[in-house]
Amino acid sequence: MPEATARSSGSRQSAIQLAPMEVPKASDVLARELRERILSGEFAEGAALPPERELVVQTQMSRATIREALRILEVQGLVRIKTGRAGGAFVQRPNKDAVASSVSLLIRGRQIRLSALLETREAIEPYCAQLAALHRTAEDLDALDAANDAIADDGSPLAAFLQANVDWHVAVATASHNELLTGFMTALSQAIYTATENERFVDQEVRRLTVRAHRSITKAIRAQDPDAAVRRMNRHVHSYAAAVLKVDKRTEISVAGGA
């Protein structure tokens, strides 16, 4: 009888239940550790991380794990890998290009519609213009003027016009001297370029209005008049969006792989 009771007791399920646990990969753990130390400023920009064999000794991880962790950081833009005798992994800090790359992946990966891109630009670019009027430098004005000259070239092909248009919008954001806005506008402007590189969406009338609006906004930025800059940019991006979208209201355009 005691023996049967013991068997019955042993077959009962414990009242304590544990959920399945996901154990992170060693490479992810190492990448996270290095990432936090880079972002905290503990590792200075340009500093060389220990050689691979030294990292193996220090961390007691395999060479494959070390290499995978460094590849993760390279993709995230936190280290630069150089090959050769003077090679290795060197620390770099995130910049506007990292922001632009992340936003571009989101736009393409989610197949964001052109109408949504234009709505987003209407929401944030007037403020970029306002900041540009407050903080622009002589170099910023030169970039705006160069883009305006390229946009005004009536004989240029559509691709050249669109690229000059991107350059101007990025130059406005750059003149704001806000790296986050600059990175965001770089990705947004390029995505709008991709979705409108077709004569159906940008005709001669749109080009003419763009030239006039850009010069007017540039004038306000040069005069350091933030109220005029934000007002004119708001009018411009709204008018441009309306002109592009009225071409075919029935077409939903995404930028997953082009217009």
C-alpha cells in the first residue's frame, strides 16, 4: 500500500508551472553589451575594439560568436570593419544617415502609400523651414541656391529635376541643424522621389510652381524670417501634394519597389 501511494504521488503533476524560456544567443548578448558601452560614450568614436583573438580570450566566446556580434553592430552603424594589416573593428556613433536608413526601411518594408508620405511631409517640413530661418549659415544658403538653380533648368530631364528637388528639401532640413529632422527628411524626400519618377505625376506646371515656391521659401530663410518660412513652406507642400495626387485619385501608390 505505501508503495502504491508513492507511485501515485510521483505521477501527479506539480502545482508549480514554468513558462517556456527563450535564451538569447551569445552573439546578441555580446552585441548588446558593446552597443550600450558605445552609446554611453565609454568607447570613444574612432577607438579600435580589441582584436578578435583578444575578444575570444576576454569573453570566453567562440570566434564565430565574436564575428556575428560585430556584424550586428556593423549593420546598426555602430562599428566600422576594416580589413588588412591595420584593420579591425572601429567605433562610430550613429548619425543622420542611420536615421535615414531606418526610416527608409520602414517606408519600403511597410509599403507606405504616397499620400501618407506627403501627409507626413506636410506635418513636419514647415517646422524644418522655421528652424532653418533661425539657424541657417552661409554654407546652408549656398546649398539651397545650388539646388534652386538645378530645379529651374527647364531642359533638364525629370530625374534631374526630382534629384534637385530632393537636394533642396534635404538642404532645408540640414539648415535646421537638427540631425533627427535631417535624417527623417532625407528618407522621406527620397521616398517621394521614388514614387513620383513618372511624367504622370510631375508635369511642367508642377515644375514651374515648384521653382517659384522654392525661391520664395529660400528668400524667407535667407532673411531669417521664420514666420514667412513656415507659412510659405506649409503652402508649398500642401499645393505640391494636391497637384501630384489629383493626377489619379483612384491609384494607391506605394514605394515598396518604386511608383
